[in-house]
Amino acid sequence: MTDYFAGIDKIRYAGPQATEALAFKWYDKDRLVLGKRMEEHLRFAVCYWHSFCWNGFDPFGYDGTFERPWHRIADPMEAAKAKLDAAFEFFAKLGAPFYCFHDRDVAPEGATPRESVENFRRIVDLMGEKQSSTGIKLLWGTANLFSHRRFMSGAATNPNPEIYALAALQVKEAMDATKRLGGENYVLWGGREGYETLLNTDLARESRQYGRFLQMAVEHKHKIGLPGYVLIEPKPREPTKHQYDYDVATVHGFLRQYGLENEVKVNIEANHATLSGHSFEHEIATAVALGLFGSLDMNRGDMQCGWDTDQFPNSLPDTALALFHVLQGGGLTHGGLNFDAKVRRQSIDAEDLFHGHVGAMDLCARALLVAERMITDGRPARELASRYAGWDGEVGKKLLSPQMSLDDVAAHALQRNVDERPVSGRQEAWENLVNDYIA
């Protein structure tokens, strides 16, 4: 193990009255919530990329601001091993049960595709050893199909079929590694699957390529026996001007077009929802309604910024409503809450990584308790049932019957001949009710 986090003890639960900065005040992993341990509800994961790969660089700086020791190691494979040591030391001290990675997060690109595969497999061997010694598990793996210049025009949607094949190689290796490491899910995020201008884009062709690529991934998932989901992560833009997996509803239409709506779920990120003009709550509720809900990337965006800021979540009302919809949809099964979030580039100390994750885990735990109160109290469910009660009655069922034509429903309205009065939506009362649970 590295000594990068040597001055930080394992994070413990200390209770709501605790004054320690690096202690859990709300995340008591063994506390029962709705009959299940809090740890099992939340299934926290740490992302490899923001936490251990990003060096604090932004487009306006010459260099990154972070001085992580593994960033200074010249040999790429030795740097990868040092980074691996630091990552698992962090995971173990934090107490999150899962982690997530891209292939290029953990192992360097080689001079040839074969060398890249060999590098990755060697590091995966070491990752397996780390998992065995720490008990940390893999939530999901994925392939980085957006950073290398070969993917500047897309991976699955690239105009060059040989690049499509190289993307398939990476996905196959990353899926195999995920299975080998006991991971539950595999994520596809199409950061370059989109366009900068329609002038040089064949939309129909690129859709067919993307559809077939995803079908192959699903086929391989079944072949190797990956237990969880193939997940698509929606995002409307950045780095591409327009991405094909724009939001949950768009992904649903795409999946139906290629017969994959019963095979693929969505991994929803809060900041991506913001960029698409939706709330996190909206995207989760939409996924639940469409049968697509799979997993969550927990973070937040900045409402004044038009880009993906990937900040740690800190809003109790927003997170409570998000988890309320998750619980209403049956909760997390194979999915989890992955912190796709990074400390700010001025937060250069090792302990800042802990502050970000500890605060976010506590927030989610507290939000889970709010969501529990909303469910056990029953008022939201009763109010919603009352609002739609007419559709559960004889008339409502009759009007929705496939035996009823438009003529039949129109005739019903004429025969009744009543100017039906509207009923208040009571939005303000609903909002006050939610605040009562949070207080």
C-alpha cells in the first residue's frame, strides 16, 4: 500500500451530533431502512477517473494543480501500479463497498492494440488481488472510447470501420475484465457518438452502426454471463455538440428501434440531466416509468455554467426526491450510487478527496431517511392515488379499454353533457409536505 493517505484513519460512523469533519454523521451502514441495511440500499461506489486520474488540469492552466505521487512516475505501468495502490487504500479507508473504472484509467495505452490489451490484462490481475485483500467490489466497468484522437469522430459511429473494430476490441476486453473481477454491470457512454455539424454526418448510417454495436455488447454480456445490466449513460452534449444518447427518453426510443428495450438500462448522472434541461428527479422518474432504471452517477452541476462541472452532491431536497423515486421504482438491484464527482482544482490536499466523498455519502444517507419517511408516512402515495382516483373507477377503466374508439369516448362525453370542473393540483401543498419531511 502507498502512504499517500497515511495521515488519515478509516472513516467511522460517529452520529449526527459529531463535530469531526472526517466522520460519518448519517451513514450508518448497518442501520435498517425499510427492512434493508443502509449499505445495501445505497451501494456506494468511488470512480477511478476523477479521483485518481485527473491532475487538476483545466484549459486555462499550463499544468495540473494536484501533486499526486503517481503522476510523477515516468514509466506508465509503474505509475498505474502506484495509482492502484493509492486507489485501494482510499477505498478501504473510506468504506465504500464498490468502485468503477474505465480501461484507460487503470492501464496505459500501448504502442499497438495488442500492447494495450496486454497492459490492461496485467493490471486487471493486480486489481483482482487488491479486491481479494480488501473486500472492495467492482460495481461496473467501461471502456474509454473518447480520449484517444482515433475517436475524434466517434467510436461506434466512426466513419472508418477499422476504428469501429478497435472500439469493439476495447469493449470486449473491458467487459471480460468486468466479469473476471466480479463486476455486476457494464456501462457505455457515447461521449463522441454524435456530431459537430450535420454537413459531414450521415445520421441514418451512424444510428445503424451504433445500434449494431450495442446489440453486439448485449450478445457478449449474455455469452460471458455478466450478472447485471448493460447500461447507457445519457448526456446531451460535451464533448460532442450533439450526442445521440441525449436523455432517458431519447435512449428509450433508440433502444426500441433496435429491439433492445428489454436488454439495456440507463445509468443516470445528475449533471447530465441538468445539461439536458431536466432535473435529476425527472430523469429517474422517466426511467422508472419506462422500465429502464439501472444505476446512478451522483454529482451535481452548476446552474450558472453550461458544462459538466461534476461537483459532489450537496442538496438534501434534490437528493431526497431522487432517492424517493428510486425506492418507488424498487430500489437499486444491480446498480449503485457512483460518485462521478471531482474535488475542485484548488482542493489539492489528500484529505480533500475524503471531505468530498464523506460529505456526499452522508448527504445520500440523510436523503434516504427522508425518502423512507415519505414512504412510511404514506401521505404522498395517498395524495397521488386521490388525484388519479377517477381512472381506477368504472368510468376510467371503461374509457381506457381497447374496445372503446374515439367515437365511443366522444359519445360518452355528449351523453353525460356535463361541463366538468377542474380540481386543484395543490402544488404548493405538495412542496410544503416535502419540506415537512426534510425538516
